[in-house]
Amino acid sequence: MSEPLSDMLTCVVLAPMDRTLDPALYTTLSERDWSPRVEHDPRMAMAEACLVRRELQLRAAWQLESGQAPGLVIASHPQADLVDAMRTSMARHVPDIPIWTTNGSQIEPLNDAARNAF
């Protein structure tokens, strides 16, 4: 028997390891029906966002789930150079993955995919 699908979509949250995320951010994500997968390294966050995107594409192909991936939420991160490199790489190779930013509980779009997501 197959496992029931969750109604929540996975989003990847890039956050510094040495700081906890604002609990209000979890509430904001939950209100959007997004389940966060927290990563601390920009390269791993990009890889995870690509894997989530691929999983949703496969589910859509089998008509198990529809909708666009929530994408990647970037919390304030100390490795600015790596984050900039990740964003440049994503813009070039996977521009359809929405990228958001947060400085607390609110999220704001950082790319066209996020601005057009919902």
C-alpha cells in the first residue's frame, strides 16, 4: 500500500547554523502549506531545491500532485559570497525555482519565478 501524500509542499530554507530561525517564519510557511527543510550550506540548499523540484515534476507527471514548488527561502546568511554564487548558478541553470528572502516572519520574492509563483 502506498504512503499517503502530504498536503504540504516542501520548501528549502537556507539559514545560518549558529542562529535559530524566527518561530514566526515557521508559522508563515505553514500558512502557505509549505513544510521547511532547513539547510545550512548554500550548495546543499541548491541541491535540495533541485531535488524537491524534480520530485514535484515526477508527481505531476503521474498526476499525484500539481502545483509549483515553493522553492528556496534564504534567511540572512553569513556566507554572502557563496549565497550570491548559488543565486547566480540557479538563475542560469534552474531559473524556474522560486527564490525568496526573509528577515523574520515575512517572505519576499527575489526572482521572477517567485514573483510569478502564486
